[in-house]
Amino acid sequence: MRIIFMGTPEFSVPCLEALINSEDEIVGVFTQPDKPKGRGYELTPPPVKVCAVENNIPVFQPVSMRDGVALEIIKSLNADLIIVVAFGKILPKEILESVKYGCINIHASLLPKLRGAAPIQWSIINGENVTGVTSMQMDVGLDTGDMLLKKSVEITENMNAGELHDILSVLGAEVLIDTIKELKNNNLNPQKQDDSISNYASMLSKDLCPIDFSKSAQDVHNKIRGLSPWPIATTTISGKKFKIHSSQVLTEKFNGTYGEIVDNNNRLVCMCGDGKAIEILEIQAEGKRKTDAASFLRGHKIDKGVIIGG
């Protein structure tokens, strides 16, 4: 089968590698344009482009998918199927219908529960215990197409979004290869999504970062791990801003109001709104590297009873 692959970030790479190692032929890769990164704003290729170039696969980086140029390239490649994994651009109807088997998307949630740009992070922020990967026959809606195959994974108590990302990227490759196999065998059974149980996983922004300690300890913990490693949850201590990289919910009993530091003895324990406490495990001052709480406290005086996050 002749396949066009569309993807951009690191999440997409295991799927591309799985296709490279399969019996199918990748006739072209579409990815986002190179972007400036770092202090020098040096143009940097996306991870998918790096992988494609290393494997001598033609790469296309159109600025738009709607001006007809991308469609003409796709037609010239004479592909049977388009695979889309975190491409980052919406495909118009004419592209969705331009190849024999249409476009199949690998989506990092158990659809229809979390549609949209950031399902990995929101599954943790929302306190889900299970998530997974869904392959989907794409239509003109946003993650609304018929579901093909699913595989699920457990979200453990302290797993952060970065760890879950890596698990799901590998799982996505497995789902992709299984989906193509069943497509070839004519064994796919597309299932309509129930729109009434769908939720939108909006893009992350730094506006989400401030921690509200009036929430339950579990909600605070979920936010911290859901925003790690980016954009990272934040709080203020004595008027200064700090990033909170990791935490854990404690079963120990403490007395205090939400936001109050109730233990500063080689650890940083803060009360939450439900009367339970979290322990801040890794913290980062502005302009500094992240460190464990005990090391942080050796360089920063935080009195017991101080209210943070106000």
C-alpha cells in the first residue's frame, strides 16, 4: 500500500517509524514548516521531518492545506491512504477524499471522550484513571470521524503528562499497524461517535498554570502532573513566582487553611481546600533549575504557617 504520512511533533515519530519498518511504502511525508527555536531563534525542523530525511522520504511543508498546492502534491504521489498523527493542520474535504482509503487519524484518547489538541494533559488534569489511543476515519469535523480501533492504558496515581505522552506515542504505533492490517483484510467495523459524551481538550496555555489551593488535594495534584513537563504549574510564595514540577497527595493529617505550609522540615507540605495536604516534591525558582524540596528549603526560608498561592 502506498501511504502518505502527516505529522509534526515527537509524538508522531513512533508511528512514522512503524510504517517505515512495515511492508508498505511511504511515498511522502507532510509536516509543519521549520520554526525558530532557542535563544538564537535558529530554524529547527520538526521531529517528523528529521525522521523522514534520515530515511530518504520526500518531505513537504506547505504553509496552507487549503490553497490547492498540497492537494496537487497529494494527487501526484498516487497514494492509497493518508495517515495523520498530530499534524497540527485541519484538512479540507477535498484532501480527505483525495485517496482511495481516505485519511486515518491516530488520536491520543479514547474517543469520543476527549477531542481536541491536548487530550493527554486533560485526561490527567480531569483525574481520569484510564485513557488510550483511538484510530479514526477522518471527516470534516474536529476528531468526530468514525472510530476504528482502540487500545487503553492505566493512568497511575503519580504519572505526569510527559510520561503518559511517551506511553501513548508507542501505543499509537501499535494501533496504527493493527488498523492498517485490518483495513487490508477488510475487517474494520467503523463505529459512530456519541457526541453527547464528548469533551473538548483545549490547547494548553500559561493561563492555566496558577494553582488554586482551595481545590481538593487530588485536583491540585492532578493539575501539577497534568501540566508537567509543559507549561508547568505555578504558585507564589511571599510575592515571588515558583514552578511546581511534581507532588504527591498525603494521607497524613494536618490542620490548617488551604494554601498554608504545614510542614517545612526538609519537605514542603501545603494544605488544600478539602482538608487534605499535598507534598511539593520538585520546585523551581525563576531563573533557576528545578530542585527537590529539601534542597530548595536549604536556600529559601519558608516559615511554617505561610500562605502560598494567594
